[in-house]
Amino acid sequence: MLLLWCARRCQAALRPSRLPHKLYRCPYSLVTSPPRHEKFNVPCRSNGSVNIDVFHSPTPASPILIYLPSGPLLPDYAEEEECVISTLGAASGATIARINYRASPKDQFPTPIHDVLVGYDWVKETLLRDGFSRPVLARMGVCGELMGGTLAVTLALTECRRGESRIGSAAVNNPITDWVFPDDLPVLPASELLEPLAPEETAFPAEEDPMSPGLPQETAHAPQKHSKRTPKPPPPTAWQLYGENSVIPTLTLSAERDVLFRRPQDYFDRFASPIHLFRSPHGMLLVPKDDDVSAPEQPDIETQLDINHFQSIEAASSSVELPTLVRCRAYARIYPPAGFNLNLPVWHLTTGSQSPLLGQGNELAKMIRRSVARQTLKNRTGRSRWHDPAEKEYYEEYADSRVQVEPVEGIGLWTQQDENPAWEEQVQGVGAFMKETLKPEFV
């Protein structure tokens, strides 16, 4: 009887229905042998080091894909990250380099940005080699979600210079592109919005296309005439509609932001909030002056919003009294700037239909498409042809083909695999996108 009981217990333990769910989540890891995995520790000059995991493709001369983890917004999801990488590697056939950037109360911004840039340089110098260890020119891919999506957007927008190894494809899911969250700013009618403290690069509102014929600059922002009718309140945003979800509620996003940034001024940095590369912020900080009139004035806000303002911010002394964040007009910025020799990559953008970050994802897609259309038309035909409706429509369709946007049900996070049953299909789609767009012959 004892032997029979033991045999039945062993058979029951081996049934698939009794296996933990996480053990059979990753079909590729069960069918194929795991990729060769190496770990590296790369020094970040005088600021410690960053760990990089390399999952080698079995195929020689495979493309390189940089993967940026979700970050502290979703802690303790190491197994889910491994499933995403396994599925992504099998679908793309790429060698995957995971840059484990640091992000914590001890390692605040801009440390995560510096870690990713150091890791990116290491990948170019170490992995982009031929069989004789000679450097080769190649296009790489980058992908990530949440905070990893933030850093992936920044890397893709800034490391895409022509004539050298660069980011050629980017896939991001639920990225945080603007750390100035909607509930930080009061809702005001357009006629009551303040002007930024310093002139912007263009005089076009952020919602308008700088290349479209519009109002003259001197009248573009004339105050609207008051109507006798009470204006209707704006429709609720995704931030308001889905802010109380159980996965990434807005309270958690705001709390993590307060931990990851030293001071509110850092939210406006164009590397930390990459949407500010395309438009100025919707808010500005009013820094209180010292009561002592003999004390030097605070630097103007535009100096702090410069693309390299972190250095000046860290060198400046912090104010005892906290600055006030107010809403202001936002103006369109021209990106990439003339003379930077940047060629924006191909994009695959996804955001959950019930995610509080849905609005940010849609705005990012709109801004990148507008930039791609403008840059391509200007390079091929000249700026004057933008006023030709047929020409403009052609390049807008071209931009749509370069920036793919796919709707996703629910929150749609890759690493929330219990909440998102379609995660595997989504990641496979990203892998197929990378496999196609990283081919040498892809234009």
C-alpha cells in the first residue's frame, strides 16, 4: 500500500495542471535550448558601474537588440522579464543586451540616463564586431516599457546619427514621456494661460504643425474673445479615467516620480521627459526669490530647461522654499534640429486602452509622425512643397508607415502576464517587427 500511495503521489506531481503557472508561461524556453548568457559589469566613470546581460543568438551575425527593464515601477518581476526576453529573442533572432540601469532613491535621475548611454556605448564597442573582431556599422533596436520605455524613447531620438552605428528601430509599450503629470497642473481656459518665462524656439502652439500655413506669428496667440456661453468642460483624460487601476495607478506613478527625482525642476529635462524635445512643457516653475534684495537672482527657467541643464542645476544651490508649478502655454519645437544629422528610427508603439498613460503614448506617436513627415519632405523636395496638399498628404502617409501604433486591451503591460493574456502575442509582434526592420536591406 505504501508503494502504491507513493506512485500515485509522484504521478499527480507530474501532471501539467499541478505545475505552477510561471513554469509553463514561456513556450520558447521549453521547446528550444536557452540562449548563451553572459554577464558584464561596465564602469560608469566615477559613478559606480552598470550590469549588462547579453543573451546571444545562435545565428552568427545576428542583429543587436537593446532591452531596457520596466524599472522600479514594477519591482520583483524578474521571472516575467526573463519570459519577455526569451520570447523576444526567439521571435527576432537577435542577440539581446539587457542594460540593468540603476533607478532608486540612491540612484536618482540623471543616473538612469547615464547608465543607458554608457551601456549603449559598450554595446557598440563590444558586440558590433565581425568574425575578425573588427568594428562594423549596423543599425540596432531598442525596446522597453514604462520607465524602460522612457529611456528607450530618449535613446532612439538622440542616438540615430547618419553614417555611424545607430538605433534604427524602437518598440516601446506604455512609455512615460512626460513626468509633468496632468494632475500637477490646474485646468485653465486657453485665454487665461500664462506665457513661459522665456521665449520659445517657435511661436506655434504645440497642437499646431509648424510647417502648415497658419496664423501669422504676431496674431497666432491673440487672446480669444469671451463668449456669453459658458464653455463646456474638456472631456476626461485617460489619466483621469483609468488612474485608479490596480496595476499602475496614478498615485503610484506620482509617488515613484517623487523618489526618482531630486527636485521638481528635473521633471522638465528633455532627456527625462522626451516629449519635451517636440514641444515645450505645459507647466513652468515659479521659483520664489529670496527676501534679501541683495541676494543674486535665480537663473531663468529657460536656462534650467536647456538640453544639458542637469549640470547647471546640480551646481546651483537649492532653494529652501519649494517652487510653484503652474500651467502655461506650450509651443512646438523643431526636432531634429537643423544640422544635427539625425535620422529618426522606425517605431512600434503600444499603449493599453485602459492605461493612464494612453494620452502620452498617443501624443508621442503624433509628434514623431509630424517630425518624420517634415524631415523627409524637407530633405527630398524642400520646405516650400509643404503647402502642396497632395505632397503633404503623401509624406504624412509615409510617416504613418514609419510609426506603427497598435491598440492593446486593458493596461497591456508585457510583464503583467496574469493580467494581460495577450502579452506573448504582443512580444512576438515586437520581435517580428525588429527582425524585419533590422535587416540590412530595410530602408
